[in-house]
Amino acid sequence: MLQQVNGSSLGFDAQGSESLREDLRDFLLGDALLHQLDDLTKVNPVTLETVLRCLQTRYMADMFYTSAGCTLVALNPFKPVPQLYSQELMKEYHAASQPQKLKPHIFTVGEQTYRNVKSLIKPVNQSVIVSGESGAGKTWTSRCLMKFYAVVATSPTSWESHAVAERIEQRILNSNPVMEAFGNACTLRNNNSSRFGKFIQLQLNRAQQMTGAAVQTYLLEKTRVACQAPSERNFHIFYQICKGASADERLQWHLPMGATFSWLPNPERTLEEDSFEVTREAMLHLGIDTSTQNSVFKVLAGLLHLGNIQFADSEDESLPCQLMDDAQCSVRTLASLLRLPEDMLLETLRIRTIKAGRQQQVFRKPCSQAECGTRRDCLAKLVYARLFDWLVLVINNSICADPDSWTTFIGLLDVYGFESFPNNSLEQLCINYANEKLQQHFVAHYLRAQQEEYAIEGLKWSFVNYQDNQTCLDLIEGSPVSICSIINEECRLNRPSSAAQLQTRIESALASSPCLGQNKLSQEPSFIVVHYAGPVRYHTAGLVEKNKDPIPPELTKLLQQSQDPLLKVLFPANPREKSQEGSAGQTRTSVLTVVSKFKASLEQLLQVLHSTTPHYIRCIKPNSEGQAQTFLQEEVLNQLEACGLVETIHISAAGFPNRVSHRNFVERYELLRRLHPHMFSGLHNPSAAKGRSGGPPHAEAALQPLLQDILHILPALTQAAATPEDPAEAMPAPVHCGRTKVFMTDATLELLERGRAQVLEQCARCIQGGWRRHRHRKQERQRRAAMLIQAATRSWLTRKHIQRLHIAATVIKRAWHKWKIRMAFLASKELDGVEERHLPPAACSLSSTPLSPVQTRLLGAIIHLGPLGLVLANAAVGVRGFQRKLVVQACLQLPSGSPHGVTIQRAQHDQAGVTSIRALPQGSIKFHCRRSPLRYADICPEPSPNGVTGFNQILLERHRLIQV
């Protein structure tokens, strides 16, 4: 059970004081193991001394990040550690199933916020609040977080979306160097101190992919343009253009080598932030082309020349002040760069216009030397503030997504750290006021709200005392009387106000506040405010004038006369705008004061933060000199006390950072009952719960049995998650069921999510099995149907093919018969002069010897064949001897009685053609070879290898004569 904590010490009774001292001594003796404690909630006992020793040991071991419950402590290493922020390490934290088990890192916070946005129950906007003193590393932390989100939140699904994601990522990252060049400066505590606050809204779509971003700025320290403290510098961009411009650009911008400017102190110092090429390339990626960049840098060079214009006091008050030596050259150069009329420029700086009377008569009055300097500084602040706002607008137009394309966002808040300088004015008051508001947001959201919620929900809890800064906030912004209200009232009265008079009013009106101190030894009028981070003394000289921030209307009119294209955009000739800026009514003066505008924007920011789930990163500055491996305990101790880190550790160690309403808890984790259905029966079995889950929301009474059933599963989940290597995981998970919410630690939430993922995996496998089975059956049915269709198609195609073949064969056969008959007819006609003779019936053979049956059949075939028998008789193979003679006689239809009286001769010719056969009644038979007169005698469907060119030809062997 936690005991009362007061400040930095624990409130234990007398019996436990000795035990505390023993535990503290044992803990501090183990310095060798202190660097292994990556979570300060594991420190025992938790005191400022033990926390400080643990952080120092880890810092000297190059371990710069340590968890402190809900907060991440980040120590500035003051040296480059590139491997600590590599892209591979970003992907490792993003791909880890449990990133909180990895070493503490800002990527752990980034991944936690990203996964919270991806929650399937109710996506909640996230915010990361980076706080700390100036120089503690807030800007670097915000820059690394932006790189992390740009890497993990741009996972496209196609090449086209990949190009879009790369363009968005590049533009978001390029906004950093531009904003830092125009809004950061080197101060006594930090070489890259943010002189403005910014809230970066990273916009995500429904798929949790980054679609754009938006930047909102707060209170630019524009007075730095014209006034820099000793050993400090102006904004980085002025040094970049003076060191990085080329020879032609120097000639164009009138920035010769070795030139000195009053508003450019300490130019000999070279910082890493003086990279002009990086700024120009980033502006180019943001859509600012080269010509526009040239206009921007010309305006900045003109402001440097404006700072060299010095005035000498005039002896005659009716005459304007004279210019100092070399000032006329600066005026001429300024008028050339800004493209302003030189005479009108001098007149505006040295003569003011006064409207008086009911008729608003205009009077012109020469200004004193101090007034001329004030008007000069006011002109520079006006131009630079408009230029900075224009840059923010260009950046937002370049990186901001359409409102319909994003659903959630992750906010990064990077504001100026707590500041305390030898000379503190209105800027430091506003900066420290913003830090007080953020500290109160942390106190109200975590330290106070959580403990009050524990008591309301009925948890057994001993309250932890903490440092509440509400009293300091009441002093600064309270009602009806506060520091801000007194300063605003002085502005409304529109009367000369001395610094001593303002100090007296504040001390007399707020004397009862314990946070207001006095320094009676100080010779300058001032007052002291005891902030949560320490007391700060504010000088009252010039406080009211800075709060008024007056803009003479003639300065705006002067700038509207410029022919420069950029200044025309910054100062448009709009009558309504003129009337607004020229209005000097007292009713609007209170609204336009610096404090009022800053307070309104701060309230708007806090409304956004209250609507998100906040995550805190406390940046700690190990030393003021910015040296690596140097840990000054006193400075770190003051920072730990100021931010209430020890109290945060106590509440985080004993508290429950995760709380879910009963209804949401049941809706999300009711399916865990599927893991052990045997544990439940009757009304509360899983099937019954499933049947009720689809109906109206459960009543509070009906939710309690379901809650108890789910909580009874936790021991089984804990045992299942335990491993032999880590038996601590088998310990019961701490969880508490309050009146309306369930409170649990991160370990319990992780255990429930793991069990839920297991159930979902089982359900997914079951769904996948059923789907695969359904798909297999469907594919089998489709395969069978396809086989039937294919068989029917093949059968139909085969039948059609056979039908076509049958028709073709019939046509060919019919044509063949016609052609054969025609050829036979033509062959018979060719055998001209031959008379058909019929053999006498008695002559059945060529000799008196009777013929055998085979010879009789052969003779009949030859006679039937007609002239084709000659082919058989003269073929190279075939019948021989007597059968051959019978073939010749039968073909020539010779008398069978006198076979020896006829001689057959064959004439051999070289040319090819049809051989005509004629039977001579007497003598020998001569074969005349000539071409056939028939038209188609030389054509045949299938030429034979023996050179047959027509069926009506009688081919005889040409190499010899046949004698019969």
C-alpha cells in the first residue's frame, strides 16, 4: 500500500524509517546494476536520490531513455548518436509484437500512439507532449518522432500510392528545416532554441496511413529580429544567407563579404544549423520556387540593412531627426531591395501621423530619436512576422490533406522550454506561462484526476501528495485580478505607464499570492514569480509597450506601396484590412494585446489536448554547458523536482494506467470465454452470451456475471503465458473491477489482448477451414460440370466432323465416277480407226490346247479392261511368257487362230506423251508416240512415281522393243 508522499520524501512511520535507510543503502551499493533498470517504477525505494543515481548511471553508460510509468525520461546526450535513430531501428520497434519489452526509446512512445489510433473499438486521437527546459532536446525529439511516423505510417499498397506516400513524407520532413531556420535561434542555453511553439497534427486515414499534416504556431518571438541579448544570435536564416549565398546572390542582395550588420551579432560562430543549402532544398520541395525564394531572401537582406539605419537627435523638435553616417546608403539599399520609394520610406520612419478631433484632422509630427528607432524596429517585426505566417500558410497548403481524406490524427507538441535569463520580459513571461499550463494539464490529467477516479470507483488507494501549480496559474491568469489582467488594463487606459508604477500595482494587488515574490535589493523595477520550475524575476520596463504591440498605420500603407511581388502578397491593398489595422478603438485594443491573443490560442490548444489521449516525454538537460558525458546532479535534481517525476513514478507503480468501462470491456473480451467453455454453464455459457450480444446493450446488473467470468479466465491466461525462463510471468495479473470501470496494468491489458488474439486466430482458422471446404466443393462441382460440357462439346464436334467428311467423300466419289467415265470415253475415242470385233464363241483359247481356269479368268479380265491390258502386258513386273502374249492379243483383239502372223513393234521417242496404238491388218504393229489431243490427258489426282500422267495413256518401256 502506498504511503503519503510529500515533496521528495516518503511519509513512513518511525518503525519503517530504519528499513527505508537499509533499503536505500543496499540499492545505492549496487551501482553496477543500476544501468539495467530501464523502468524507474522498479526502483525500490523510490526517492529523489535513487532516481537521480539511476539516471546518472544509465547516462554514463550511453543509455539516454528511461521509462517512468506513464512518462518517458529523455536525457540529452549532447553528442551525435546516429545508430540510436536509424531507420532500421524504427522498423524494429514497429514490427515488434511487444515494443514495450524492448529498450525504452522515443520510438516506443511513437509506436504506442500509432497502435492506439489503430484500435478497432474506438479510434482515439493521440498527442505526444514533449516538455523540458530550453536545451533539453525537445526539438530533436519532435523531429525524430516525425521521422518515425513518416516511416511507419506510409505503407502503400501500389506503386502509385507509394509515390504519393513518399511525396507526403518528404514534404512533412522538409517542413522541419524551414521552420527551424525561420523560427529558431541560438540562445545562452541552447544553440537551436525554438523561439515559437508549434503543434504538428499528423493526419491518418482509415487505413492508418499518413495522408498529410498541419502546423499551428504560437507566439513567435519577433522582437529578436531587432533586439538580441548579449552572446545570443538572431534567427538562423539571417546567418544562412550571409554565409551560404553565392557571389552573384551577394551582389543581387547587397551582402558583400565582410559586411557588418547591427542586427547580426556573433557572425563568427559557426553552427550546424547554418546550412543554407538544406533550407533552400526544403523550400523547393514545399513548392516555393527559386524566384519566390529569391524574393524572400531579398526581403531578409533588406531587414539587415534596415538595422543599420541609425538616427541622430535633432536640435529642433519641429524638424525630423537626421540620419547617422552611412545610414543614407543603407536607406537607399533598403528601398532598392524592398522596392519602396526612398523619400516615402524616410518620411514614414521619421514623421508620425496623428488624427484628432471629431473631424479626424490629420497632424504630422516629427518623431524623436527614440521614436524613430521604435518605428524602425516595428517595421522589421511587422515584415518578419508576416513573412513567418506566410511560410506557415505555404507549408500547410503543401502538406495538409483534404478534410474528407483523414479520420484521426497524432499531435506533436513542441513548445519553448522554461526560461530564466538575467533580463526577462514579456516573452519569457508568456513562455513560462505556457509551460505552467502544460504542467497543470499533466497534473490535472494524471496526478490528480487518476487518484480521484480511484477513490470514486472504490479502489483501495492511499493518496500521493504532489506539487500543484494551480496557485501560480491563478497568479498569472486568474480572475478577477492577475498579472495578465493588470498589464492588459494598463494597455486599455492608453496612458503613459512607468515601470515602477506597474511594479507597485502588481505587488499591491497580488500581495496575498504565495507565488509572488519581491526583490527589494534590485535597483530596476521588477517582480518575481515562483514557477513550478523555480523563481523568475521579470523586469517591468517596456512590458506594457510590448503587450500593446502597436503597428502604426502609416507603416502598413508604406509596405502596401511596394512593387515587390512577395510584399504585395504579404500586404495586400485591402480596404477592410486597412480599416482593421488602422482602427485604434479602445474596445479592440484589449483583444489585440499580445497576452490576450496568446492566452486565447493556448486555451484552444488545451482543448485539443483534452480531446486526445496524451503521452508525455520529459526531456532532461544533464548540464548547462552542453557537454557530453557530464551529469551535474544539482541541475538534474531541480528539473526532477519541478516536473514531479517522483510522484509520477509512485502513482504509476501502484496505479492502473488502463481503464475501460464495463460495457466496452465485455464487448471486447467476451469472446475469451471460448477458450475455456467448460468453466461456464447454464445461462452464462458462451452460446448464450453470443445470443445476447446481438441484442440491446447489457444492463449494468447483467454485465457483472459476464465480467466475473472474464476475470476468472485471467489466471489460466497467466499460466499459459508463463515460460520456464521467466517464471515471473506466472504471477497473477493485477486487475480491479470498479463501480463503472475495469482498471488494469499494461501487463494485464497485454495478457487480455493476447488471449483475444488467440481466440480470433481460432475463429479465423475455423472460418478459413469452412471457406476452403466450401471452395473445394464448389470447385469439384465446377470441374464435373466442365467435364460434362467438354464431353458434350467434343461429341458434337466429332459428329459434325464426320458429317463433313461423309459429305466430302460423297462429293469426291461422285466427281471421281464422273471423271472416270469421261476419261474412259475420251480413251475410247482416242483409239480411232479400230473396229470392235467380237471373238467367235468357239475360240476360247489362242491354241488348240484348252486353257486352264486361271488363264480363262485372266483373259476375261484383260478383255474387260480393254486398252489398260497393254499396261499390264508391258509392265516391268507382272505376267510373263504365254500369259503376256494372251494379254497383247486380247487387247488388240487379234484373231486367235494365227498368233504368229502378227508382229508388234514399239517406237521409242524421247518426248513424253500418249502412245497411240493402231492395229494394222497386215504386217507389223507400230506405236506412234505423240501428245494426246485430250484436254485433261496430262492430269491425274495422285501422280505415280512411275510417271503416269493420264489413265488414257498406254505406257510402254522405251528401252527395248517387245516382239511377240
